Amino acid sequence: MTNTTDKPAEFVDSLAKGLSILGSFDGARPEMTLSEVAKTVGLSPAAARRSLITLEHLGFVGRDGKRFHLTPKILTLGSAFYGATRIAEVLQPELYALIEKFGDASSVGSLDGHDVIYVAHVSVQRARRATATVGARYPAFATSMGRVLVAGLSAEKRRLWLEGLRPEPLTTRTCTDAGKLAEEIEVVRENGFATTVDQLDYGITAIAVPIRNAEGETVAALNSSGYTGLVTPEQLIEERLPELRATASHISHQLARYPILGSVLKS
């Protein structure tokens, strides 16, 4: 999990500020003024201005009048990551195989603080609900992958993770009770899989299993999801769980051939 509370002596604040600005643009904020950027990332206008000018000079940020936006150059960072880690070579074929067998959607995600980040995704679904895309991040407590990833933490890390959790309801079915979430994560740890129904968004029923490295550590999660009402957790367990576990096992063996992928997922 990412830890920004204990800064090493070599920590570069200016770099951290620039990265936080890049991460502040999203679907809800595709463009922002200087003051909006400063407020979003919690910087003074002067600090935000210096970072924006630097990012603009480097080509990662552009502007239209007083409004700033990301440029296509930002995609080179993601493509470099994909090329270095062999995600397209190792993970995508496995997800396509699951889609060919079950349809719907399948993803691989890793834990970043209290969020799960989608590092690979394949879907044949129409956009009737929240759509997962590569690079998307969602609250881990409300997703099957997130619960699997948290269940894979050590007892002490799970305790700290739950203590720092501030869950908010995303639907009327979202579990936000910390005690109940702790109990559900313990069940996930014992069973080796997690299912969720309408926790993240209405219409999402999903099942996830852990992907482990050679040391048995959970480094990522693999899921399969469908539409609530068309599939049930019981159906996913009976029909998809064995195949998901077999796929996760195969990916785990692949990590031995591509250790960089296992390392970045674990981080």
C-alpha cells in the first residue's frame, strides 16, 4: 500500500506536488482553472502555478485560456508501464479467455491505499452502470477484488487498513459498518474468494480470487462480474469460481517468468 505519511529524507515535495496535480484531472474535472487545481490538490495558488507551468513546459498539461487540461503525452507514462511490465502479454490473454467462456467482464486489480486500481480489463458489456477501465480506481471495501486484496494482508496490516477506513455509501446496499466489513473480510480470507452485489454501483454482481506470487503473498486480484438480476453470487461460485482459481494459478506461475510484473503488483 502507498504510504505518504512517513517521508524519507530524500522525498522531493515539488515532484509529489506535480504528480498530485496530474492525478487530479478526471472525468468529473477534465479541465480546471489555477484556483480549482490548487483547491483540489490542497496547494497554495503559487505552488500550483509553478507546478502547472512546469508540466505545461514538459508537454503533459495544456491550457485553453485560463483552464488547464491534460495532453495526450500523459498516455506515454501508462504505455511505458504496460511495456515494461508485460501486462498485455501476461494478463490480457487470460482475461479474454474468461470472457470467451462467461461473457460479461473480467479484470485484474491491485491495492493502492484504500482503493483498488484496475491494471487490466476486458468487457463485452454495455455501459448500463459504472464501467471499469484500465487505470480506474474504486473504493476497495466496496469491490470483490478489493476485499480479496485486503484479506491477503497480514493481520496487522488488515487492522491498520480497517482503522484508517472511512467508508461512504455508494448505493443503498453498500456496507459501511466497519465491524461488519471486518467480519466479511475475515470470511473472504477463510474462503479464498469474495462476492459482492450492488456494493459499488447498482447492477454489479462480482466474484474475485487472489493472485499470489511464489512466496504465497497476494499481489493482485482477479474477478468476473455480471449484471445483478442476470447472475447471482451462487451462480458465480458454482459456474465461475473453479475457472477463476485455475486462471489465477496460471497467472501466478507466469509471474515467475516475469518477476517485474509481480514486483509492481505487490508494490
